[in-house]
Amino acid sequence: DGLKLASGSCDESVRVWDARNGDVLRVLETDLALVRRFHFSSDSSKLTCAWANQNGICSRVVDLRTGDHPGFDVEKHGCGSTEKRLF
């Protein structure tokens, strides 16, 4: 909806911001390396976070209403794989 922004930090947190006023809407404490890419679902209720580690390119879908994720990460896509949107 264009009303939220997401950022990742080297402290392994992800912050979701209100794009209109800059307020932090949610802080997600993670065990992730520095997240490099984000994608919101069309209704902004879920956020896909992507990062790279020794296994390749990894991603996690987070429910922004609860902070939960489905309990698995998509991993081992390796370099050169095709990026796919989850929403």
C-alpha cells in the first residue's frame, strides 16, 4: 500500500516504519544476518526478508500482525538462481 518501509540492521533486527511520519511500527528481533531485500504483501500484512549467508540466498516470510514466521526459511538458492516473488 506504499505506507510502510522496512529496514535491516547489523544488530539482527528488522524495523517496519510508517512512511508518512517516520514512526517505528514494529521491531522484529531476528537471528538473521544483515537483511538486504524486503517485499511487502499486497495488503502489507506480511514481509519477505532476504539475506545472503554461506548457504546462498535465503528468505523468510514474517506476519507483521504477530511477528511470527511459518517456522522455516527458504535457503540454498545459491548464486545465479532466479529471484521469485512470494506474493
